[in-house]
Amino acid sequence: MLDLDRHALQADYDELRLRGVPGIDAGLLTFSLMHGNGNVILVVDETLSGLSAGDIGSGLAVELCESFTAVRVDGIAFVRTDDAASAEPVRMTYFDRDGTNASMCGNALRCVTRFGNERGYLRADEDVVLTDDGPKWVSAADGAIRVALGAGREFRQVTDDQYFVFSGVAHLVVLLDDHQDLDAIDVKTEGAALRYDDRLCQQLNHPEGLHVDFMQRYEDGVRIRTYEVGVEDETRACGTGSAASAYVANRAWGLPYPVRVVVREGEIQVEETEHGLLISGVTGHLFGNLPPVDAPIHRRTPMAEPALAAGGSGG
């Protein structure tokens, strides 16, 4: 479980404000450090932070992620809300902690959905968030954060125990049998070997690299451990990895949906819906400086229908 020193987080934030960030007013930075099943995501409100689209980039992402040392920040989601009367949906632009502009991060989308609902930017029953992998259906109905990543794409069997699927980013799912010890896997080393296998990446048409999920049957579902591109290490949970693993478990092992995916920090449930693969699990706020919301902001635009798209890295 995440065991955070809030005094250390406050010290990190104080140092950030004192040091400043080139090109932006660090004093205006408005954020919540959140998590999705332990996957730590820094959610930044672009509008309240006074950031323009031109301010958002890899350099700023790395600077902000590395400013927090009390906990490893796995990635950063910039949230553009415009205003309540805008015809544009909420937009999420996501970067991994190394500055990679990722097309999708499932846990970031869950955090942004909770953030947007609590701030009044998103309707609770259902809404749409724009991403670099296209528009995504999201819901916070009855307090349950559920987000759709679109359909599983590019599915193929690579070897007897390896499958590939694109679930917003590229995932290689490695199957373990019941006699193998998932806990004994050196995820950082073995995952990196596959992630940087140029021949494999070219074969799968994803030269940007592969997220790698080690998956084993567990009770009525599966357990996974994931190596993430952009973090270059194992993470406590991966939303797109959970979706990809469930998709493979359904195709290769015949597990019916919903599939229960056990990750390092709890469980993520994966369903197959009209909006594609849908994930749900725990989200939470860890630290932040958000001003209070005086009244909900009701977006008045009709909900657009999500379309499928493709793209590169994230979790």
C-alpha cells in the first residue's frame, strides 16, 4: 500500500514554488497528486494554472514529475477544461514521467474522470474525455469511476506464451503457467529485455516499445505484473495493461467478462461494452492545492459518441 509522508510532499511542493519552473508561473500551478490502484498520477488543471497549449510539453512534464521525491510520480495528466459553456469536451494530455507523450494511460483517465466530476467539469452519469487515442466514454455514476479505453486492437499470438494487443498503448502479454512463480519474476529486467527488443517491436509495428504484462491465472480471474514504457520499471498498477491482459485472458483462456485483474495494489475489473474495454477500480487523492468548488459547473454540451483511434506509450 502507498505509505506517504505528507510533510515530505509539502516540502517537495514548497521547494518547487521556491525554485520556480522556466516558462510558467509556478505559483499558479493547480494540481492534485492522485492514484489509480497505486499508480501515481499528477493531475494538473491547465486553466486554473494559467497554462496555454503551447506551455504543455515533455520538458514541463519531466520537471513537474521529478519535483516530487517523496513518491515516484509515474506520469502527469494535463486537463484542459476551457469553460462551462464551451462546446469542447474536457481534454487529457498525458506524459510518462520520462517526458514521453503517451496516447493513453488508463489509470490517468480514471483519475481525470474523478477529478473532472468532483470539479464539475464532467457529468457524473456519463461524459466524454478527449485524449490522444481519441474520445473516451467515462462515468462517475454513484461514485464508481468507470472509463472505456476503446476496443482491443491489433490482437495476435506472437509465440506459444506471448500475445500482443493494443489497448490504447502497445502491450505484450506473457502467459505463465500454474507452476511458475509470478512473484519471482524480475519484472524490471525481463520486461526491459522485451520492451527494447527491436526485432520484436518492428515485427509488431510498434518501434516506440512495448509495455509488458506477466499474467497468471488467479482464483476466478488473473494476476499481472507490468513493466511500463516511460516509467522503465514495474508499476503498482497499469490500466491499459489490465485491459490488455483481460482481453488476452478472454481470447486465449476463455475467461468470461467481467475479468477480475489482481495488480500489486488491489484489483481492477475489466468489462467488454459497447464503448470497448471498460476498466474500474480504486482512485484517490494523495496531495494537492486545489481551491474549493463553490458550485458545480454543469457542462451544457451534448455528449459526443466516442470513436476508436490508435497511438503510442502510457499506462
